[in-house]
Amino acid sequence: MAATDIARQVGEGCRTIPLAGHVGFDSLPDQLVNKSVSQGFCFNILCVGETGLGKSTLMDTLFNTKFEGEPATHTQPGVQLRSNTYDLQESNVGLKLTIVSTVGFGDQINKEDSYKPIVEFIDAQFEAYLQEELKIRRVLHTYHDSRIHACLYFIAPTGHSLKSLDLVTMKKLDSKVNIIPIIAKSDAISKSELTKFKIKITSELVSNGVQIYQFPTDDESVAEINGTMNAHLPFAVIGSTEELKIGNKMMKARQYPWGTVQVENEAHCDFVKLREMLIRVNMEDLREQTHSRHYELYRRCKLEEMGFKDTDPDSKPFSLQETYEAKRNEFLGELQKKEEEMRQMFVQRVKEKEAELKEAEKELHEKFDRLKKLHQDEKKKLEDKKKSLDDEVNAFKQRKTAAELLQSQGSQAGGSQTLKRDKEKKN
């Protein structure tokens, strides 16, 4: 830097400081560029659309490569999100690209909850970044940022209007991700139908309050091109990995019986516009919008749910320490309250159990008394029966003794008579 005058505003006056020579802080942009290039960049794209709309083909065409992936079928029981990360290199700039596709989206008979797995996936990436940010020992400079920076929403080329599934899904996603609507396989409808279809889509998005990503126009260097491109939304695109020889050049195109559709011909489709806006011009703004708008909204709502706030009821600044202490005291109070409630509940249950045990004990005593009385009655009956049997036995014995006595007396009387007759015979 040559010697210049630097004016610093101090109060109402200003002081001029002359520089004697070159200082060098004009190299700061170069330092940032070198540091950023050495660290590399990451960019995450979410492709939302029904099966068969050419999501994988368009990604291959956008980045001029062949990404590995299995074709999805229409037999998925629910919507699944498949994430693949690739390391790309262009010149000396490295890019860690993550492509997330919605497998089975729109294939189910009941499409009511098709958007929920997508919303949950986006929130999960926000939550992972928030947890890393809240750690005591953070490593954000090496942390792989998996937050979705751009959502390419593929619209079927029906030529009529948006499906209710598309409107509901985009409405649920517009506060969480930068949505760029695109008409897939736009060569399936005529040019006049395509123009009317774009107008219809735009009016439906506006009438339903769906906020799609608008290319920024605050930067003078890109204001004109972004303003022009905002008028072309949604982009009508065609994807193809097949190269055909057109004239003296090999170009990506699709061959039909009636002619050839060139992917990079702006008269045929908006693929070049999408590539320019998404990758060359606004990639950093998409990353910045994701962090400053969508992630900050998620972070704010999450911290507010946890009870953190910036100001107290008197609108005075609230420090994190004070917030933590207030939440800790609130938690301890709630814990003590719950402990007291549990203690009272425990005492109540103990009392109820004691009452149940006393009632059971009373019933057992009553049962015991009944059984004891029954036993005594049975014992008395048995004793009476035994006494009667003993009396019968004694009476029987007495009768037996009397009978034996009479028998013996009779036998003695008979013997004496026999002896008397014998004596008489002898005489």
C-alpha cells in the first residue's frame, strides 16, 4: 500500500494519520483465500422428488462425473434418505460434496406423512452441529458440516399444476432449507406449455405462502445476473451423461427419433442457468444462508425450548451464567418438588398397603376363629360320639358278663343233677 491518509472518526472531529510506507493489510483477502483453499470446502445438496424424475442423472451432469449409486425402485414401504459423500477436485480447490436423495418419495398410496422423514433428517443435521457447538472442547474447524445447503425440488413435468404433495412438502421445508424448484425432464412438454407451467407454479407457490430461495441481489457484482435468474425460476432442466457429436464437438445431449436435445444449450433448457446459479455464483451464499438463517432459527427455537433467553422480564441483558444459575435453581426446585411428591406418594402407598395388610390380617383372624370354632364343634361331636360308643361297649360287656354268668350257673346246675342221678343209680 502506498502512503495514504487514514481518517478515523472520533466524536465530532477526525484525525488524519499519514502513513510513511507500505503496511500490508491489503493482503488479508489473499490470506483468507489461501487458508480457505488449503482447508477445502463442503457443500451438501438434498434432492427431493418422485422416483424416476432423473435426480441422480442431473447430479452426474451438474458435476460432470459419474457418482456411484443404486437405482431406486417403486416398492419402498416408506421414504428413506440416502446420503453419499464424495471428494471432488477442480484446479487446486477441493470440495467435499454430499448428495442426499429421497428414496421412495411419492411412491406410497398414503402420502400424508411423506415429508416427515425429510424434515427429521434436516433437523438431525442441525442438532448434530448444535451439539458440537455446545461442547466445551469444540473442533468446528475439522467438523464435517452435514447441514443441507441447497434443496433441489424436482417437479414432475405434468404441465398442469403442482401436486398437493409438492406444496405440502415445500411448505414444511421452506423454513429449514434453501429450496430451488426445478422442472425435471422438461423436454417432455412443449415450449409454450412449459412457459405456462412456470407461471402456474410461481403463482401457486406465492398463493400458498411457500418461500423459495431467491438469488441475492444486494451484491452489485452479481445483482444483475441474479435478478435476471430470479425471473427464470423454476428452472426447466434436462440431465444426460451421454455425449453425442454435434457438429465438430462432443456435447451432452439426449437423442430422440425426432431430434436431439442439447443439455448445455440454453435454447433447449435451463441447465446452464441452474449450474451457474448453484455452483459458480451463489454456492457461498447458500452456505451462508443455511448458517445465518435456517440454522440460527433452529438454534434459537431449540434454546428457547430449553429455557434460555437473552433478556430477563425487565428487558435487561441476561448473561449465560445467570441463565444457567436460574435454570439450575429452577431444576433443583422442580426436583425437590418432585421428590416431595414422590415421598408423599410413597407415604400414601405405604399407608394404603398397611391398611390392606391390616384388612387381610383381620380377615385371617376371622377365618382362624371360624375354623377354630368349627374344630371345637367337630371335636365336641366326636367326643360325644366316643362317649356313646364307650357306653354301648360297657353295656355290651355287662350283658356279656351276665350271659357268661348265667351260662356257668346253668352248666353247674346241670352237673349237680347228673351226679345226683348217678348216685341214685348206684344205690
